Amino acid sequence: MSEPILEMRGVEKRFGGVRAIDEFSLKVEPGMVYGLIGPNGAGKTTIFNTITGIYHVDAGKILFQGKDITKVEPHQAARLGIARTFQNIRLFGNLSVKSNVEISCNMNAGYHLGDALLRTPRYRRVTKETEERAMEFLKIVGLADKGEERASSLPYGHQRKLEIARAMATNPKLLLLDEPAAGMNADESLELVEFIRELKERFQITILMIEHHMDVVTSLCDACTVLNFGKTLAAGTVEEIKKNPEVIAAYLGGDE
């Protein structure tokens, strides 16, 4: 078996006297789509925040491609190859669609401040390459014709795709999706499933996903973990999870 791309060992995160994550462990193999599910307040987004360095854990260890990233800072996580989207879409609403993606493309820009101030040939070359690369990602997500529009003017589903395009522009190895289908109807969710599947195949990327829409989880995820009050309630394939009595009672609806 290959080395996990992401491993969490006995991770804990406390806020005052509350344990948002309680001895949580996880292994995600390369190329998987792995789901985190559970009721609101179960600790799912807190797990994302510890992986990306927004929060530092109080106990346990986090490994990315075998490297200890327990104390990583957000910018370091991005440079290592971890990208994420947010439950509440975070775009630069007043900037153009294309500019939103260009900002991510510039994370590893090959010029210095002096080049930008003097508009040197290197700056102009890199800027042109960045613009072309941003447009390529917009083509992939079907937004190439929206490049000059203001990001905040896009329909909700298109804003979700733009946020994912911006994350992908950092060349991640691991993509964290925080409720990508939130606010979408059945048709939009189905379109999102196909989009994520195509993205995974095209870029050979590993995806860790928080999602409440069980149809999305069932369609995409190779395996998942169910959380409740910061602790693992169950883990396994989606079919195993859906048949688990504890999961049915706590999350999927025991009375139905």
C-alpha cells in the first residue's frame, strides 16, 4: 500500500473547555475522494483549519506526504500543495473573474517587486504567462467567457466553480472542499458532481470533502468518516456508513 497523502494521528483541538476535535485520526490515500460528514458543529471545518494551519492543534500529529505539518502556517501549507475552498464563498468580489484566478497563479510568481515597479521584460513575460494560465483554468471550469465580469456578479453555482478554479491554480496535490454543494438544487448538485469528477481525473488530484448532500457523497466518495461532537462515529465505504446503525440514529435519521 502506498504512503497516505494525508494522515492525522490522535488530533485534538480545544476552544476553552470544549473539544472541537477529540482524538481524531484519518488516513487519505493518494487519488481518493474522501468525505467528512456529520451534523453541524461536529468539528469538520475545524479539521480543515488544522490541516491548512489556520488553527494549530493542542495534541496529535498531522502528516502530509510523510512530512510533519502539525505546526504549518497557511502560506506554507499552500506552497506544500494543499488548497481549499470555504463553506461561505470567499472571492474578491469587486475584482474580475480572471483577476481572482490570476492572484492564485501569482503565488509562485517569478519576479520581484523591482521588476513590477520598473515593468521589466521578466515582469511582462510572467504577467502574460499568468494571464494565459488563468484563462486556461477558466476554460476548464466553463467560465472563459466571464473573465472580465465582476466576480460578485456571477450566479451562485458559477461562484463555486470560480473558487475551485482559484484553488486549482495553486497546483495543489490535495484539494479540500468545504461543502461545495451548499445552497445548490438537485440539478446543480449533479452538475457539480460531474465537474469534480472531471477535475480529479484531469489533474490526478486527491480530494478531501465536507458535504451534507448524501447524493453527492455517494456519487463521489471512495470512503468517508462520520464525525459527532469532534469524535469519529464511524469510518468506511459510503455503503458501510449508510448501513451503520449508529450513523443512522445520529445523523441520517433514525426515525425515517
